[in-house]
Amino acid sequence: MPSFDVVSKLDHHEVDNAVQQAKKEVSTRFDFRDTGTEIDRTDEGIVIRGDSEGRVEAARKVLEEKLVRRKVSLKSIDPQEVQPAGGRAYRQLLKLKEGIDSEKAKEIVKMLKGTKLKVQAAIQGDLVRVTGKKRDELQEAIGVLRGQEVGLPLQFTNFRE
């Protein structure tokens, strides 16, 4: 029986490359000179530090530009509030979202059931497996999911006959 998996994965190598490019641009741009603006990748996500909220926002825009250029969806980034970090410093944490949580998975299953296609969707951890009798129906299901706004970057993997 043909099937495919709906996943939300992040290419960490591309994220690292985008962070490195953004670091380089921030260190060489005139408007960031002597402001102490930094972009770092940590276990929590990406941390941006600067001497004002405006600088942190501008550095985030530079980072987002680099991520888009490297084809990393901005839907996979969850920016937290800009917080004072002592003295004249401010910091912002950008959390990286990966995987489909149970709420979104239920939403995807409900979406597929509402289409009247003859496919079955099952939640398996952080992915949704969609099975059907015909390949055409599975391709229609992929088209339906691409057309809907889920709030996550979705990829379709493991397509099997």
C-alpha cells in the first residue's frame, strides 16, 4: 500500500552557515561597528546580543535574510522577547522548531479527513504517516497540505509504492 511521511525537519548545516554569514556581515558593517552586536548558535537556539533593542532587531533582520537565502524557512524560528541582559546590553533568543508536535499533527490529520480523499493519516511520534490505495490520491493529499497554512515548514519524505 503506497504511503509517505509528513515531517518538519531543519537543515542544521544550512542554519550554521547562515549564522556564520550573518556574524561576518554584522562584524564588517559600518552601522554595527563598536556596538558589541553578536550572533551565536547555542544549544537553546540562536542568541543575538547588542547594545540596544534596535541593534538586536537589525541583527535579526540580517540573520533572517541569510536564512532565507539558504532556503531555511522562517516558520521554523520562534523569536522570543528582547530582554535586557545587564548594563546597556540586550539579548534575544531565537528558538529553532523541529518536528511536528501533537497539536499540529492532529490538525494535519483533521485536514486530510476533511478533504474526502481515500487516505488514512496516522500520527507516529513527530511525523504523520499518510497511506492510501492509489498513488494519485497521495499526490492530491500532498497538494492539499502544501496549500494549507499549518505554521510549520512541511516536507514529504519516504514516498513508497
